[in-house]
Amino acid sequence: MREWRSLIVFISIIWCFPLLAWADWVSPGDGTVYTMQMVDELTDDVTWRDEGYYLISGNLTISANDKLVIDPGMVLKFEEAIGLTINGALEACGKPDVMISFTDDGEEWPWTAWGGIKFNDTCVDSECILRYCVVEHTSSAEGIMIQISNASPTISHCKLMWTSSQVETGGFLVACDSSSFPVIEYCFLRSGGGGALFGLEPSNPLLLENDIIFTIGWNFGSHTIMGGGFLDGNYLQCEGNIDTTLGFPVDTIGDGDCTTTSTEPTGPQFGEVDGVRNPRSRPHNWVPSEDKAIVPGFFALGQNYPNPFNSGTVIPYHLPSPVVSGQWSVPTTLRVYNILGQVVRTLVDGPQPPGEHRVIWDGRDGGGKEVPSGIYLCLLRAENRRGRALTNVRKLMLVR
């Protein structure tokens, strides 16, 4: 109970001063619909990198009446403690195989921990959407990845993973206050030292059909879901164990749905939650698991396999986000050359969507004839978002 009351006081103080630290670039509020390319041209706080991502070095605020649209496949890397505040609208709608990434600018653990996303009370709820996005590696004093204040965004088919903080409970992936009624559905939520959701009355978030995996907070007393909200059809895993505070899940017909229907959760995973229905006995797997690379915002040509080869080899490659906002294809060529620099075979020549691709070379030239043993060069060429040519070369060894 002490933990619950202390956290309410702490979160309440935070929401009294939501914007004190975040005011670097602010849109004018004149009704403009912005793309990341437009923001890049307006402020030095956003820089496009040829590696295939936007580096954000200053806090961004989208004012009331304005809107930010982020295209599928984009990667936004935030420097330490830098965040995104939405007072207007945010449309970040990726696709199942071309997700949007909000992450830190570090390359490996420990991450540099950016400041997260805030939705405030002037948001246009129907136009605040996170869909097929990855949001990860945040950290702040309050320990909140997505902070929602008197707003009701929709968060769907997203991966929310890894937030850290200085509070004992380890923070929350999503926290709501006032008249906030967000819908969080079909998501994968992974917390490494805190809870998934905090709802401060009278907020009432809905969690529908999510996979929630969390670890206990620093003081070994945090809840997965704390305050408000209604859960339906969620899978909950705590420290490698399926939650049984609702009664042991029973999958009677093998369809993945449990027969447990408790609406009064009282176990340690919940604190003052409105109700829980239909807990799942196994995850939905709406989005790929955390150990898979699912954000295809970069350019790379992988090594072919097998190599050496004698009959056929697979050539993997990644393509960056497209040149023009709103287009989902990247001008691409992939050719095989001999050591004299002559084209042996064109494997790809035309627009392709950003993300992961594979092509097979069967060791034949453009006329269908087998080529002799030897070393060949594979050249991948594509355009980045600025229209600049990107190239990469790999050696292939053919042994007959």
C-alpha cells in the first residue's frame, strides 16, 4: 500500500510540470501536416544519416492543430533524455513487415536512454495513432515510456520494450492520468524492471489481446498493471511464469483461449484494476519476438550463403526507407560482375519495398549459360531518402 500511495504522489507531481524540460523545437500550430523530412529541413535538431535513420538531438513538440506523419520503415534515433511531445496529432503507421522504430542512438548495451513520447490534453485523439511501431530503450526520472495526459491515442500492433528509471518500481511502459482512455491492442509489451501500465484515476485505458511480459521492480513489489483499466484477452508472463492470480489458465480445446473469467484480480500482478477477462494461456505473437530484427530502416548487403557454392547461392540484403515520403519502394539494382568488371547477370532491377530481401543466383549468366569457376563480385545499388546512391559489394566464390 505504501508503494501504491508513494507512486501516486510521484506521478501526480510529474504531471503538474509536463513540459518544463521539453521545449527545443516547437511547431507553430498553424495547421501544418509535417513529415520527418520537413522537420529535418526546419531544425538542426533533426539530421538524416546515410545509414538510414533520423538522429534527433533536441526535443520535438508538435503543437495543437499541427500533425506529424511518420512513414513505414523510418527509424528515429533519439539522443539521451531527448523526447517527442504531441499536443496536436501523430500518425506513425508502419506495416507488418515495415515497422517504424523509435529508439536510442546507442549501438549496444547499455543504451543511451531517450525520453519517450508524451500525448497531452490538446491532442486530436482520432489522429494520434501508433501502429506497427517499435518503441524501446527509454529512461527518465519518472520511468515512463509513453506518457498520456488527458488524451486517448490508439496503440496497436506495436512492440514496447525496455524502459528504466530512478524510481524503485522501475517505471512503466505506459502511464495515463485525467480523462485518458487509450486503447492498447495486439501489442507486445516487455518491461525489464517495472510494470506495463499505470492508470491514475479517472483514466481508464483498455488493454485488449496483448502479450505482456515483465519483471518485478527494484524493490520486488511492483505490479504489472496498476490502477484503472480493463483487460480482455491478454497473455501475462511474470519472470518466466504464466500469471495464475486469476486462477490457473485452462485451454480446454487447444485454441489458445483460457476458460478463466475472473473479473476481480487480487494477486501481486495487479493493483486496483477494474477487471480482467479471458486471460490467455499462450502468447498471440501478433508481432515478431524481440530477438528478431524487424525494423528494416538501413542499407546493407549480406554475405551470400553458401560460399563457396557450386549450384546456387542466396544473397541477402536490406533496403532503406524510400526517397519520397508516401512512396513504399526503393530504386534498386543488384548485379553480378566478373573480375574484369563485366556484367554477368542482373538479378534485381527495379523498385522494391524497404526491408529485408533475398535473391538466389544459380551460377548462370543472363543468357542462361553456366559460368566457369572463379571469384565474382555482387554489387547492390539503391537510393537513400535524399536520393543519394548507396552501394555495397561482396565477393562470391563459385566452385564447379
